[in-house]
Amino acid sequence: MKARIYKSTGSWYSVKSEDGVFYQARIKGVIKLDNITSTNPIAVGDWVHYEAEIDQPTLMITKILDRDNYVARQSPHNKRQQHIIASNLDQSILLATLKSPKTSQGFIDRFLVSCEAFHIPAIIVFNKSDIYGAGEMAIYDLMKEMYEAVGYKVFLISIEQKQGLDPLKEILRDKTTLVSGHSGVGKSSFINYLFPNLDLSTQEVSGWSGKGMHTTTFAQMYDLPSGGSVIDTPGMRELGLVNMEKEELAQYFPEMRERMNGCQFNNCQHINEPGCAVKAAVEKGIITEARFFSYVDLWHGIETHKY
């Protein structure tokens, strides 16, 4: 029998069977977890096989089915391991804010690179437009132009004022969508808008730090009435790139991927090499300096793994 993971709280999982019934389930003791290097062997969005426990209303997970894709972050406890945020996704939404708190471009680009690495279409949604002044709107216009030029959809919304939300509801229809972002950007408010009966707790941004407060502890999937599912994730203050080598990073910047074959050297890193088609495109304004410098920062941040 087959089911999908909707919530993980450690040793127990909330699963939905193919006939639409929810159960509590746990991993069978002898289940094979070979080649799984994450801190969580089962993630929200996973498909699993199960069997009923004798004389119990719970299920036993007997097999984890292969994932189509997943998004992961670096484990806070072990830099060599990853924590899988969610799996089997059709798309991802990154909620960002330009004020209270401010989402850095570096964070946005790290998220986009992670999605590109696993072929998950990413959508950038800037929330809290109701508190933006002229300065924030000018930054938004620049970011919208920059990201749409390389193929990403960008939206401006105010969950507080219920503005700009209808196009997003259409995008969510019949898709499994990851909703992620820093703490404090409005993820719980967005989920509450989509599912008014949930009444998830929300918190204000911390006044002394300007950073959001965590309100979601575990990733959890919810079914949309119109079809499709949304996965709410714990707020992330940092998103490290995992299992990625310096040599492959440029492939996950679409505007660089299009031009890297024109470089003089096949192993060009687009940093100091002569005859670099990517740097030439930056000098001509074809690739924005902001994205290129973001690439350089990420490149320097990736550890060279030697085993």
C-alpha cells in the first residue's frame, strides 16, 4: 500500500493513504536506509509503502520510494550532512521582504541555486508591499527586472492588505509547492490566507534584531481545496549549499549557463581566467553585476571537498 508523508515530528509521521485517509506511521526497524546521508531519512512529500500494525490504528513504513527531486539545507549539527526540507515538488515559492526583515540577495540566490540544482521551478514573491516606501519600491523594481530577465517569475503582494494574491492562487492550482523564506516574512500568514481554518500562529519581527521569530517547527503539507498541495517550512535564517562543488555552481545561474560554453577554457571558473565569456557578458551589461558578485560570493563560500 502507498501513502505520502504530510508531516514529520521525529519518530512519527502523518501520512495520507491513496484513498485519502490520514494515519500516524513510524519506520519499520529493519527498513533499509542505504545511501541516505541526510539527518532525516524521511521528508515531507515522500511517497512510502506501508503495512498496517496488528491490532493498532497506526501504520508501519516499510519502504521509501525514490524521490523525483528535493530541496535540502545544511544540517546545523553536521556540515557534511544535509537536512531534506521537502521532496517531490512541482515548484517552490520563496517569500521575501525588503523591510521588517530585509531578505538579502545572497539568500535569494542561494535558494534559487538549490532549486536549479534539482530542476525545481522557483518563484520569488515579495511580501509586505503595504509598508514599502519609495526606496523599497525602487529596489523591488530593480530585482523584478533582474530576476525576470533570467527566467524567474516575480510577484509583489501584501498578505496583510490581501493585495496581489489572486495570481498566486492560480499558480498553486494542481501543483505541489514548497513555501519557504526567512522567519518573519509572512509564511504562516500566507498559509492562513490559503487555509483560514488552520489559524497558524504568527509572530512579529524581533525589534532588537530585525529578524523574524520562528513560528513553524516542522515542515507540513496541506491540500488546497482547488487541487494541489502547499508545504509550509520552518523559517530559515541561513541556507547553505550542500553537496555542491565549486566547478558546478555556474550551471545553476541560468544567464551564466547560457554563455559558459563560449569560455576559452573548459574548466573556467569565471573568476580570474582569461577569455571568460561570462565576465565579458558582465562587462557588456548582459549579465548584471549584482548576480555576478552573488555568484562570486557563493563560489568562495563553497568548501573544496578532499576525501
